Amino acid sequence: MSKIIDLKGSILSLTVLKLYDDRFEVTRDALEQKVAQAPDFFVGIPVVLEPQVALADATFLALLVEFLHQKRMIPIGVRTEDEQIKEQAEYAGLAIFPNTPDKPARPEKPRAASSEDEAGLKSALMIAGSVRSGQQVYAKDRDVVVMGSVNPGAEVVADGHVHVMGTVMGKVFAGSSGETGARIFANRLNPELVCIAGMYQLAEDIDDQFKNGFMEVRLENDKLVFNPDCLN
Amino acid sequence: MSRVIVVTSGKGGVGKTTTSASLAAGLAKKGYKVAVIDFDVGLRNLDLIMGCERRVVYDFVNVVQGEANLKQALIRDKRVDNLYILAASQTRDKDALTEEGVGKVIDDLKADGFDFIVCDSPAGIEKGAQLALYYADEAIVVTNPEVSSVRDSDRILGILQAKSRRAESGDAPISEHLVLTRYNPERVDSGDMLAVDDVVDLLKVPLLGVVPESQQVLNASNAGEPVILDEESDAAQAYMDVVDRFLGEEKEHRFLTAEKKGLFSKFFGK
Ligand SMILES: Nc1ncnc2c1ncn2[C@@H]1O[C@H](COP(=O)(O)OP(=O)(O)O)[C@@H](O)[C@H]1O
Ligand SMILES: [Mg+2]
């Protein structure tokens, strides 16, 4: 029997709209201005609302949803712990996301944690050896270069590109804040998962022919492309 | 200068206690003053393998909690000079050991002139295992040639690099050594076990030695004797090599390949 549907957990990159003002008109005007700067960019993007203030006006979210639809954005949910906002969200047909931190917690410090400090040149985060099972490395707003391997059970996350001099056997995420131009480079790729800007592929879905030799992974038309010939 | 060695693995039942006992006995036979400490509170089996379980009056927990002093609790080995055992307690709760308390015991042992302090870690990657590795200068990671054991060793190596005193204070990192135990070349050849190269390749830790799977280990532990003292056995020789390499000697690795089958088995199959 062929599959009709498949419901899977997903890692999505969403645009978050933070709201700092509880007056709808003011918010609308500010948005209007923002969209006018790059009208095409906002067409069709999924948006999560994150109110930073209480919204006393009971129709605020409903009005905002209507306005975003007019601008051809797709509001899908609200991120909040505020009971009153949750109620409004339900009324406006929005999903509610719990207010968990932006980035997954880091269970253990990576070996090169000290090079993560923000001072100086914002070049790539360098990891001296391998990233081991249970460790997670996160390169905020930059690339990461792993001099060793990404072992099974390890995770490497970067807002920029991910470069691995050894073998990727764990999980790698490039463009984790939505940068679709981010790429993954590995001397060998035999990963548990690769993900660029929210589009991911699991080991079982990756063709074995891509698991030997140098590999580049990039995003083209919302699809992960494996390119073994990128050096030629 | 004293060196603190943790024998650790992540996974249980891989041969940490066997390795701790033989390493400690081997170093003591070379003339060093050695203490071996059982950190496995609640399980307590180092004293059984060392054959001194009937002589335990005070244990590690008693010392940490100030109920006995070190001299009262250290058990002197009857076979090897300069070898002392600090047993774990069988009944106390697992939180009986504290970072400060352990630190004090280790400082006292150093002050007593011990050359090597071998810490036999409990299984896991939680508090007990973290305490055992916290003060280490050297780590011996014990691994079996199978995927789950290698994965756990990888995790414990990550913790060594992040959660030890040396990592926290920014001192030179713990030096890491790999001991691959229960190695069975026939099962490697048949694909049931990982080969030594595959393990070293993944963990990227220098190999101190390969200890073959051996009935002698079971016999020795039933007899309450570190297997390294059973000098004729393969396992003992493998552990002697481990000790020599640990002390800086260069030696070729042994016990890596299956024994050649004799004519008899060639004609008659297995
Ligand atoms: N090289 C070996 N060959 C055969 N059996 C072994 C070997 N090493 C350890 N064992 C056995 O494996 C079991 C677990 O060993 P132990 O040293 O207690 O492991 P751990 O301290 O890691 O839990 C024991 O029964 C021991 O006798
Ligand atoms: Mg043990």
C-alpha cells in the first residue's frame, strides 16, 4: 500500500515578528514601512508573532492577522506564555508556541569554547579536534570549521557555512537562522542528518553514492543538493 | 610528582575494574607507590578482584566523611609491595562522595608520597563518573570493540575535555589513552566486532594496548588476583605491555590477529 500522508517532526526556520507596541495602528504603520522596503521578500513567508507587551485590545491579533494576509504573509502562530494573548490567538486561528529559548540548550561545552567569545574579528568558529557524541557546537552569526570529525551523536550548528575537515557522522545544521545560501562542506559525509535553513535530510534518505569522498551540500529551490564535484 | 589516573569508559562491564587492578599492580611491581581507589559506591567490586574484601574495615566513603583517616582505610596488598587499595562502600548512598571530600583524599595521598593514584570509575556519564575523572591528570578509556561501547567512550572523552578540573582551570588537558579490551580477532574477522583501527580512527586517542578476550581474566578475578600477576597468560602480557607503554616505552602491539589454524583444523573444519 502506498503512503497517503506522512506526519513528521520538523525543523523549520520561521520569521519571528516581535511586537513592542500594543497599539494596532502604530504597529500596522511600522509594518507597512518595513514591507515597502522589500515587498517581494515578504510574500508567502510564514510568520510567528512574539508580543513583548500585553495586548489589552482584544482585537489586536485578529486585526494584525488580517493585515498580514493583505500583505501576502502567512501568520501561523504566536509565541507567548501570556494567558490573555493565548486566548486572542485561539480566536484569531493561530497556533501557540511555548516560549522556549531560541537555541537548543548546549549540554556540554565544546572543546574550543574559549574561541567563542565575541571580541575581535568575527571569523569562523574553529574547533580544534573532533566534536564528540553528546557535544553540541553552535556558531552564532558565523561559519564553523571543525578540524576533526563530527562523531555519531554529535551536533554542529552554524548560522553560516559548516566546514568539516574529517568525516561527518553526526548531525550538521548550516544556515540555522534561515540563511539559505549557507552550505555544508565535508571531507566525507555519512551523517545522521544534514540541514540547511530548515530543510533537512536523514541518513536513510541520502543516496549511498554521496557518502564517499569530499562533498558539498547546498540548497537549490528548497531542495538539498549533494555535489561531489564542487572542487572540479 | 604524583599522577592521578582515571580508568573510565561510559559503559559498564567493559573491563574498567579489571584494568584498574592490573594497571595498579603492574605499576607497583615496577617499584612505584600506588593507590587504587574504587569510586563505584554501591557496587564495590575492586576489593573482590584484588582479593582483599575480607580486610575492608573502613572505606573511601568513611574517609571522605571524616569517620576514618586514610591510614586506617588504605589496605596494603599482600602480594605486591607499595600497592594500596581504598575500597568503596557497599551500602551508602551514591551522594556520599563530594568534590571537596574527594579532592582532600587525593591531596593527602599525594602528600603521602604516592606516585600514582588510580581511580576506578563507575559506569555512566553522570555524577559518579564525573567525580572519578575530575582530578585526573591522565585518563585511560576502556572500550570494547562494539558500537555502543565506542559511542559511550566518545561521550566520556567529551566530558573529560569539558568537566575536569584541568578543563575548568584552563591547565594542560588530561592526557588520554585508549585500552581496547575483550578483543577477539576471530570475531573481528567474521564482522561481529569492530577492528582496532576502526575504533582508534573514530576516537582519535592513542592506543595503549589491546587486551584479548581471555578465560584467564575470569579465573583470576574468581581467585581474587589481578590478572597481570598470572604472568603466562595472554591477558597478563597485554597488561604488562600497557604498563610499559604508559611509562613511555615503545612496544609493538600484540594480540591483534587470529591464531593461525593448525593442520588439524584445516582438514576437519572448525
Ligand atoms: N579481557 C577479558 N576477557 C574476558 N573477560 C573479561 C575481560 N576483561 C573483563 N572481563 C570480564 O568482564 C566483566 C566486567 O569486567 P569489569 O572489569 O568488572 O568491568 P567494569 O569495571 O567496566 O564494569 C567481568 O566479569 C570480567 O571478568
Ligand atoms: Mg567496575
